[in-house]
Amino acid sequence: MYKKILFCTDLYPASDYAFASALDMAEQSNAELIVLHVLESRHRYSGQLITDDGEVWGSAEVFDKLKEKLKEYYSMRVEEGKQDSVRYNIRGGIPWLEILRVARQENADLIVMGPYTVRGSVLEFMSKQPRLGSNAQAVSLRSRCPVSIVTSPKQLMALEASEP
């Protein structure tokens, strides 16, 4: 059914359920799974990334370390012998834009992601009118391929518990 699935992660545990779903779909379709994390930076071509606290990092160093952490974190969730069908990618830039760019460059058949970034819009999601995070919304509206936005049952239970 699918040949390439792009899984987008924000590196928070809330993404784990979406990863399990992407991995399951990749295994069922015998597809390649590309795990992508985008380091948010307004200056994609500057060669440097600025952290929230204003610290400046050389991008090659950050990207290499982060790619290793990404492999460490997700490879232990992949069955032995199936590790070759998973690739890891780190980008810098505006997350939704880079997700769409990678999907197009890779000819992805499906994009899988969570509904929001915990750091950013969890409070909006937990409000009476739940909304998608800005990245999930931008990707789902602009993608050339199907987008699966995966919500974990725990997120839904938390939402139901917060209702009066």
C-alpha cells in the first residue's frame, strides 16, 4: 500500500503513539519509514541554530548529536532485523515547511504525526474547543500526500477528564 512513510516527531513522549502507528503501517506495507525531526529556526540557511535561551550552536554539531539521539530513542522500538527499513533525518527551519519539503523530496506516500507539540499548544488542545497544533494544521492543509494525525487514547482521556 505504502512505499515510504514519513513520521514527524517533536521528541516528546506524546509522539510515541504516533510512532507506533507509523511503524505498524510501515511493517504492514513493507515500506521504508523515515523519522524526521525539525529543529525550529527562522534562519534555515545561516548554518547556526539559536536555542530558546539564546545560545548559538553550529548546525553540523547539533544535527549529528541529535540524529544519534533520535536513532537511540526510536531504534529500540523497532524489531531486530527491520532496522534497515528505518532512516533518520534532522532538518533545521520552520517545522511544517521542512516536513512538506522532505515529504516532497522523498516522494512520501504518507505523513504521520501527532496532533500538537506538547511544548506549544497542549493547553489549546485541552480546551473546550480542541484544535490541531499549528504544524499539524499547516501540514495537513498543504500536503500532496495523505496525512495521518494520530492521537493517543491517553490524550483523549485527559481531554474528557478536563471537561466539566
